[in-house]
Amino acid sequence: MLRLGEYTHVRGTTRRWRSHRESIALVPTMGFLHQGHLRLIEWARQQCARVVVSLFVNPTQFGPEEDLAAYPVDLERDAALLDQANVDLLYAPDVREMYAPTHSTWVVEEQVGCGLCGASRPDHFRGVATVVCKLLHRVEPDIAVFGEKDWQQLAVLRRMVRDLDFAVQIVGRPIVREMDGLALSSRNTYLTASERAQAPALYAGLVVMRDAVATGQQDAAVLQRKALDLLRKRMPLGVVEYVQIVDPESLQPLETVQGPALAVAAVRLGKARLIDNLRLR
Ligand code: AMP
């Protein structure tokens, strides 16, 4: 596996691959890899001749009060996992390589990124869109692979690529969960034992909504109440940020569940902020 920190070298390498007609997949991550990341990489491996994984804890997507300084890092362990996964190139830039000291240009999506997580994390999706834009320019992949766990992120990036004419296909892949339903996340390491024991209630709350829809309940307010009741009982340590039913593409709230619908939720649990989502139909 090649390991590079400078984008001119990265682009030189991917352009050489392209001149040999090799297809290229990019999997962007913030590292501290788990099975959720590794499944994306495995899938990318099956699709393209070359797989690039970027590993960058992007400061511009963290708010001033957020966990940038505490975000878990283990570059050597990550590199060993990527090597085992047959990744061709690990691109792990440092912050100064990614952002010029006078960086002043941003990519701002103004619709799907505004509600839900965007409401409590005002500059988060601006940071995500900007860094992914830069990574796409640096790597020039044919496809870029993301997890559906961060559904809103995926929606923002699909808009960016469509609206700004990027020649890349954005691919979303299913959420990888623990046996008890908790979606894998690097941030799960923040949970204490008692918080970890309550964490699966987030997914259980979404499942309650899906089950109620399957038995005919269509009223979003009723469904939301069911999930909130469950969270109150089974996650007393949690603070609910939102539980909503939205249109999967526009992310606009729905009042009734008739067509495609996605249940989305975010809670603060100790030092962690957990998000999850589930298709209702
Ligand atoms: P992160 O390192 O948390 O920024 O995540 C990097 C990529 O992995 C993003 O596209 C995430 O959506 C994806 N990802 C993280 N956790 C999971 C999971 N449990 N299942 C599927 N994809 C995930």
C-alpha cells in the first residue's frame, strides 16, 4: 500500500492509474477505523481497480464546542487494517497540507443541510462539503463511497456533485451495526459502560416507528411520540436532539407516511452525540 501525505503525489499517482484505464474509488474517512468503514472499503474494492482511502480529521466540520481535540486517532492501527484490506493508497494529509493559512473559500449547500444535524451544528456541512470537494479534486476518483449512517451528509454531497457538475458518482452503502443494533461509530468509544448499555435504544426507537408503520400507523406525530416514549424509558442518560420522519431525498419533515419515508434521530449521550436512521417504507 502506498502511503502519501501530499496531494500532488496523490494526483500524480491517480492520473497514472487513469492513463492505464484503471477505475478509481475514493473512501473518505476520519480514521479510527471500524467495520463500518471496512465494509465501505470492501465494497469499493469489488467495484474498482484502485481504492484510495483518505484519513483526515477535518477541523472545519467541528464546531468550537465540539470534540475535535478528543477525536480518537490511531494512524498505525488504521494503516495496518487498510493494508490488510488491500487498499492501494492511503492519503493522510496534515491540516496545513489541506488548508492554506489564508483559506477563505467554502462550499455551502443551502437546502438539505439546513435542518436536523445542520440546525445544531451550523457550519458542519459547510466543512464536510468543502473538504470532500477538495478530496475529489485531489484524487479525481470515478466513485466516492459513503455510509448511509450519515444520511444527511450523503444528501448534501449528492446535491453538491449534481449542482456543481462533478464528474464523480456518489455511492451510499448500508449502515453496519453491532449485534444489539447500535450503529458503529468512532465516537462510540466515548461511551461509559452505563451509557453504552443504553445506546441501543436509539435504534430500538427507530424500529418501533417502522413496526408501527408496518401495522398501518401513518401519522408522523404518533410515530414520533412512540419513539420518544421508548427513548425516555430506555435511555434515561440521553438527551434527545431530534426524532423526525422526513422525505429521504429532500429531508423535509413529513406529516404522514404514505410514500418513501426515513426516520432520523440524534441524541446526546454523555460525551457522544449519536445519530441513526431507518427507512420506514
Ligand atoms: P467517519 O470516519 O465517521 O467520517 O466516517 C467515514 C465514512 O464511513 C462515512 O461515509 C460514514 O458514513 C461511514 N460510516 C461510519 N460509520 C458507519 C457505519 N456504522 N456503517 C456504515 N458506514 C459508516
